[in-house]
Amino acid sequence: MEYVLLALLLVCAIVIIVAVTFQKSNEGLSGSIAGGSDNFYGKDKKAGNGKLLYRITLITCLVFAVAVTLVYVLQPDYSNITNEWNTISEYAEIFK
């Protein structure tokens, strides 16, 4: 199960990178930092491929977030495992 989730995370990361890279930017970086000229009521309309890429990005980000949460919840607890190498190794006395 963990390997499936890790593979899903890898695929989602690649899809997010590709989808964000192909999206058309209406403003440069200065508009993002200083505040753009778009108002709240609708200058940010998307059409055609832009709308499709936006939806792909949104859905993939949601799947990525759920997969990260599941990996975190399902991971084994390594805090209670003793260092077995020290107990079975003939060199254990050196590292104590």
C-alpha cells in the first residue's frame, strides 16, 4: 500500500509541475508581489486549455494532499524499534 501511495505522489508531482508550467500567466512576477489589477468580480476568467489545466492542477493538488496525509497516517512507528544491529553485530562493543 505504501509503494502505491508513493508512486501516486510521484505521478501527482510530475503532473502538477507539467500543468503549472503549461499554464499561461497573465501578469509577470511583479503583479503577484505588488498586487495585480484584477478585481474580485471576474477579470480572472479562464477559457479553453487554461480552464482544463486549472482543473487538472486543482484536482491533482487535492489528490496529492490526500496521498501525503495517508502516507503520514499509514507509516510505521519506528520510535519503539531498538537498534538490532548493535545487538547482533560482533562490532557492537566498539560503538557503545
